[in-house]
Amino acid sequence: MYALKHSVSISLLLACFWAAPVHSADSKAGEQKAATCVGCHGAEGKSNGAQWPNLAAQQPAYMVNQLQAFKSGKRKNPMMQHMAANLGDEDMANLAAYYASRPAVSAGGDPALAKTGQAKAGMCLGCHGTKAEGNGMVPRLAGQQPAYLAKQLADFKAGERENGHMQAIAGTLAEDDMKAVAAYLGSL
């Protein structure tokens, strides 16, 4: 009986070591797939305009989650819903791996406004990291387009984007505070 239990335990242990994911993300494949993203999100994920987020150095788990939310319709944006509609799980993982591998960028921001925002950004850094670099499902905010961040905060406050924690935080911010915090985060 002992030998059987021992044999089964060893077999289960070895199975865990040998079990590998069917797919691991391929940043090269993601780079090819990203060709359709360049028009808005820019070369290597450095956004071409304030209405689109930088994707460079973004957290891969967050990116996959957001692409899935666009695909399912949980997150509303007609363009992104259309773009995500034909992406499979492998495509999403590959895109996320590619963008995560790109060097971080700084969108900049008004220096005086950024200084004001620095004092108010502490509430963001608890979840988004001490340098706003993000972690896992929590997005990178550092270097993001300030106008994009301010719009997202306004959308959370208005209930157009759903996330209980972010809606509560945004609900405490005046429009000027949103702009200041966004300028600070964009300057990182």
C-alpha cells in the first residue's frame, strides 16, 4: 500500500513538472499582429495622440484582460471592440508579450501641473506601484498620455467605465485634480 501511494505521489509530482502550458506568448508573433495597432497606438506602443493610450511596457495580464473585455463587450469602445473581435487567446497573449517587451515611454505633461499632481497621486501609487509601473492586472500609468488618463478617470467617475475601486477613487476627484494627477503620471 505504501509503495502504491508513494508511486502515485511521485507520478503526480512529475506530471506537474512536465505539464507545460499549451502556448507560451510569442512576442515576435505579437509584433506582427501589432501592425494593425500602429495607426493609433504608434510604433512600439508609443501613442500617436492623447486619445489613445501608450501600450509600451504595459502589464501583459492587464492587456489581455482589457482585450477580452473589449471582445466580450464588457468594455465599450466601438473601435477596440471591432479590433478585438477576431483576436483569439493566443493573439492576445502574443500582443501583450510584445508590448510588455517594449521600452517604457514618457508622454510628458505640463511641469507645473505635474508638480501639483504629485502631491495628489499617492492614492494611485498604492495599487499601481511606487513608480506607477503597474503589477499584473493593475495597469502601468507611468508615462501614459495625460489627456487619456484624465478621460479614463472622468469615465470611471461618470460610471462609463466600471471598476468599483476606481469609481470610488475617481468619485473623490474634481476635474482639476484629475488633470493634475494625470500630468504627474504622464511625466514619469
